[in-house]
Amino acid sequence: MCDTCGCNITDGNKSLIKPDGKLAKTESGKEAITVLHSLLHENDHTAKHNREHFDQHKVLAINLMSSPGAGKTALLEATIQMLGDDLKIAVIEGDLETENDAERIRKQGVEAIQIATGSACHLDAHMIHQALHHLELANVDIVFIENVGNLVCPASFDLGQHLNVILLSVPEGDDKPAKYPVMFRTASLVLISKSDLLPVLDDFNPDNAKRYLRDIASTAPVFELSAKNKSGMPHWLDWISQQVRKF
Amino acid sequence: MHELAICQSLMSQVERIALEHEAQSVISIVIGMGPLSGVEAQHLKNAYSIASADTLAENAKLIIEFLPLRVKCNQCGSESDALPNKLVCKQCGDWRTRLISGDELLLMSVELAQT
């Protein structure tokens, strides 16, 4: 939704702002100033700026989100190894503390910027804007933004990405989309990660995960993969190549 | 606890509006939020008391309007109420629906005092 054309006025709130509506007059009977801006107006403004920056450089930006430990960094390592020279990747890493993940990515020969968020439980558009000052985008095809491991807060902050990829690892349980609908509704693609554990953690049913995802009206495709034994990886790499071509 | 970050963003918007209108203080702020906004009302209220300190809205009343969760079916076209993790059409049961209300997180209005 934008803040200029009136599309912020939805079926849910339009009754409040019509002339005789609840918000037309305040409790003291005075006229109130109608605003109808997203509470994250400033973040969204910077996110738009970031997206324009990616677009100018013809760089596809993919925001990776999941619980902590679902395998985002391992997926990126395997992806970089398997893509080889086909696509040039850069990575922005978000964690509360440490450079560990950026160092793992740099060992793969890829440029990585670490954002240490301190106590913040999510990345926001301003942090990405700062990181982009240090990232050379010439000749880069894809920027992966590895968000802070968290299935709640990152869902609220647009970073300027083009696509959201959400990892759901097998040890977490197949009902995560039902428990965290706000997060899973943002998904362009859901990856069931650590699929090598499916034989031992047989209470995880990938069909249940898909059903819970459809219950929240998500049309996102669902792939199973393992960064460890590389099963399912080609499917994911094909998807990435398709997105780059479509972009 | 991203509500504090969201509240700080809210306060800077409200202060900017107050300054634009040359107001002396803010009397009330109305927020509209849906069940899929990703924000907890109680956390927002708690964060508000911290974020509003030393601003023009220090004594302003925060009013939260809860907006309904509604979907429109892409298949049969009917509109129905929904639950945050059950956004299927109540008429035909199809999952291919579009959210028409319920994910908003809006600063709807502010009431300003000129004296």
C-alpha cells in the first residue's frame, strides 16, 4: 500500500473515516487531522529507495528469513558453491552479534557485509541502506539478505528486497505456518530445509506444512532440500535462475 | 519486541505533523491495526509510554482501533470473516483468497492542541 493514492483506505477502516465515522471527530469534539500513513512510513520510504538502488544496478535482492538455526547460512554456502561462476552473489548478514556468518560467506569467495544489530531483533531498511554504502554492486546479479533468525519481527520491515524466501527446517515442526502466519504470508518461496532429517524426524509431514501454508492463502511454492547432502538443491538453483531471468 | 522500533517511527511522524501545524502539543493519536499487522496492541501501548517521553505527544492518549480480518474469494467472489491462520473462503472453502482487511498498521489521525 502506498500513502498517497488512498489505497490505505480499506474495507476495514473506511467506515471509521467517513464524515460521520468514528474518527471524523475526536472525543473532545474537535476535528482531527486524518493521516492514514503506515506506522512504518519512514522505514518504507527508505525501503523504496533501497529497491530503486537495486533496480538501477539490475540486482535481484532476496530476503532470507527463518527461525535461528534453520540453516540460512549453510544454504547460502551450498548455493554459492553450486552456482559457481553462473551468477555473481553478494551477501548482507544480519545477526545480533559476531561476524561469524559473514566470515563463513567470505570463505566461499563472496563479498559479505555483516550488520550487528545489537539488541534489535530484525533488520530494517535503514540498516540495509547503510550496508549498501559498503557493497559494490557492479557485476553482482543477486544480493542475499540473511535476516536475523526470528519468525516474528522481521516480517514487519520492508528492506527493499524483491523476494522473500522463508526456511522451515524439519526439526522445527510442520505447523510453523499456522503459528506464524504474518511471517509465512510474506513468502515468495518456502524451503523445507534439513530434509536429510525427514527419515528420523518422521512426525514432520511436508504435506502438512503445505496445507498450513494454503490455509493462510499463500500461493508460494514449497521445495524440500538439504544443504548437507545437496538433495533438492538443483530445484532451488533453477528457481533462482528463473527469478534472475524474469527480473 | 519490534513494537518499540515501530513506536519510535510513529512518534517521529506525529511530531513532524505537530510541527507542520505549529501545534503546542498532541491530545490524542488514533492507530488502526488488524490481526495480521504483526504487532501486539499491549506491547505497542507499553512501548508508547517509553517512546512518547519528552515529545510533544508526552501526554497524548493512544487510541487503538481494531480492524476486522476479511477475505475475498478469488474463486466464488464472496467476502467472509477469517482467522489469522485460516484465511480460506467461508462460502466455498477455497484457499485462494485475497486479504481485503486485517493487515493494516496505520496512523489514522492525530488531534492537536494549539495552546
